[in-house]
Amino acid sequence: MFRRPGALVSLAATACLAACSGPAQDAATADASATPDVDTGVIVIDNARVFDGMRDLGEVSLVIRDGLIERVAEAGANDLPEGAERIDHRGRFIIPGLVNDHAHVGNTRGTEHGDRFYTQDQVSADLRQFQAYGITTLASLGMNGNAFGEIRTAINADPMRGAQLYGAGGGVGTPDGAPPAANMGLSDDPVARPVDAESARAAVRAQAESGVDLIKLWVDDLGGKSPQMTPEVYKAAIEEAHSLELLVAAHIHDLEPAADLVASGVDIIAHGIRDQRIGAPLVDAMKAADTGYIATLQIDEANYIYAEQPDWLDTPFLRNALPASVRAQWSDGAWREQKLADPATQTHRDALAVNLANLSTLREAGVRIGFGTDAGALPHRVPGFAEHRELELMVERAGFSPEQALVVATSAAAQMLRFDDRGLLQPGKRADFVVLSADPLTDIRNTRSIEAVWQAGRKVAGPVADYDPQARD
């Protein structure tokens, strides 16, 4: 799906026509919270105010046929399809389904994590949670088990199984380095760990043959504690991936490897630079190479924010996203005190501040920015909640307007992964969207007011206030 020419995207759209149409959509009464009867094959959503992924369209009518947007019509248009199921969403707001360019699935259950959880049932449970929170497409960037291709195929055939899944398979890391197998609970480590250019090329070829959607590299010395992938290895991996028409995303933390990765042709910097401020040379190089950048602001904040803000647990939007064991841990005063007293907490605060400043610099410079959170990699990186908090951080602390943040999380995120069939509510695109009860363009926190989530023209979740995460515990 993320191959450079984008040819496979059109295949995905064709597959959606077959897998997401007609009788698969359930019959129900035509109100704001119900899944409509689609015997006619056509649904019309009237009078909603729509942000289409690029701009505010005002109040319009969406005509949906066979899982796709067929037409965006003026509200009150008198030439809409006869016999269509009509849903009046007056007073409601619609945005495209969010696209997460960097998350993980099948890595956690309750307060535990590890590859023993990489099963189809657990992956589907994770994806249903992402979906319930408005994320309809997700790229799982590495640490996927050998069953990734089989699981992806099964889940993507049925919108009720969760958000659409794509990703990088196991990914490519470093011997005795990132990702740290022991710390991540990788008892049956799926990550390739080449030692030289030849083995790097072989690892990329093997992952391409297994059907991955892109290649993930870990280029991080973990704060000087582990060996870092050598330039010889990552340059060979990038070159081999590009010869196979695959995009390459690189996990980084520091400025130095990020700059050399850009010079080496990496397509996506998959985490924000957090050790020092970005200067003009790297900004100019990223613009010239059209390198994508995913900040994952929440990755550092998640290490302390739930201890710092215990009252957030009283809000259903966060509380409903947490397995019971996680809620119990975070409600414990001793746990909070220990977390806040840990010297690493200030390190994470400082890293977030640098990440925010760098994201603001790149936004102002016009560098291509995608959307990701690393949610699902560890229990405190909360699927669903993390994405809405990421949007809030972008607006409140990195200078984005609500409209700019929503562009990043929808159309720009889709474009970063070379999707041409989603992220925009326009004719011919997938009917993946979120129905909100409040206006996100006036307050980005209103993305949390989820009444319904639609995927491929079918209501698959909502309202979020009713979501129960216990299947994940």
C-alpha cells in the first residue's frame, strides 16, 4: 500500500468495492445513531457541517454508494437519489476518519506487554478501540508478528473487525539494540537485526516478499545505552527498499542520525527530534527531499501525564479507553508519587518541549507533516485517547490551528502513506468518517464528542461514551 508509485492504492479501492458494499451494511432506523437500511445501496446524510480533510464545506449532503462517497451536494438539493436511506445530521459535524501513520497493535494487554499478545483476537480488539475513537486507518510500525499478513487480510475484509490495518511487519533493528527485545517483551523477536549491508538488503527483501506495506528502521542508541544501527546498514536498507518501491520510515530520537537519514533518502522520520533544536540545514534538506515527519508528541508526555493529571481518570473519554488493571494502577497514589519522583520524568518533559518546538519550526517552514502517536506500543500509550491528545498538543503548544491539525490527521496523514482513497470526503473516496456533536474547528477538543464512526459506508462504532475496553484486559 505504501509503495512509492501508489499503484497498490487503486487495488485497495477496488477491493473495498467488493468487501464493503451492499448487504454487509445492516438495517436499522434512520436516525443519528443508527446504522441505516441500505437495501437501495445508497445512503444520504443530510444537513451535516462537513470538514472534508482540507476545508470546511459548511452544511452539505453526503451521498454514499457501495462504501464510497458518490457526491457532495448542497444542503437541501432536490436532485438526490430517490429511494435512498436518508439520515438527518443537522447540528452535527463530520470529519474524515483519522489516519494514524505510527501506532502499534498486539503488543499490550492490561498493564503487561510483549509479543505473546500478538494474536488475531488481540489485534482486532486493539483496532476496534482505535476505531471507536475515530481512527479508521492505522499503520502498525514494526514489532508485528509473523502472522501480520494473515491478520491484516482478515481484519481489512470486515469493517466490524476494527480500523483498517497496514504496516511494517517486524521491521529492521540492530543486534543488542533498538528495539530492545527484552524491554519490549519480544520473546520470539520478529525484528530483523542485520549486521552489514548485505544482510540489510536480505532482510528488506525477505520482508518485502512477506507482503509488508513499508519498511521500518530503528536508528537509536537508546540514550547511549545500546549500539546504534550503522550508516552502512541503514543506507543499504533504504536503497534496497526503494528498489522494491517500498517507503522507508525510521525511528529516531536525536538530531544527528535524523540528518544523515534524510541525506540517505529516508521517506519518513517516524518520531520527533527530541535532543536539540532543528536548524535551517535540516529544514532545507527535508523540504528539498520532501521527507515526511511524524512528531509523536504523546510518546514522551504519556510517561508522566497520567500521574500528573489524576483527575483525567474521572473523564469518561480517557476512563473508557483503559482496561480495568490500568485504571487501578493509575488510581494508586503511591504509583503516582513514584512516577513523578522519578528523575526520568523531567527528562521526558524536556524532550516533549524540544519536540513541540521542532514541530512548530517544521510547520512554519512547510515541511510535510504526518500524524502518529506510537499508541499501543506500551500500556501507557493509550489507543484512541492518544490521538485526540496529540491533536490537542499540536493546537495548544505547537501553533497549529484546529483546521491545520485536522488536515494533518486526515488528508496529510493519508498522503504520507501514499493513500489516494481516504483522508478526504470527496467523490470516489472511501466513506470513512466521524460524526461529532460539537464543532472541532472552534475547539479541537470537540473531536472527542464522537457520536458515530463510519467505515466504508457503514456505521461501525459509537457513541464513544458507550465504549467498553474490557475485551483488551
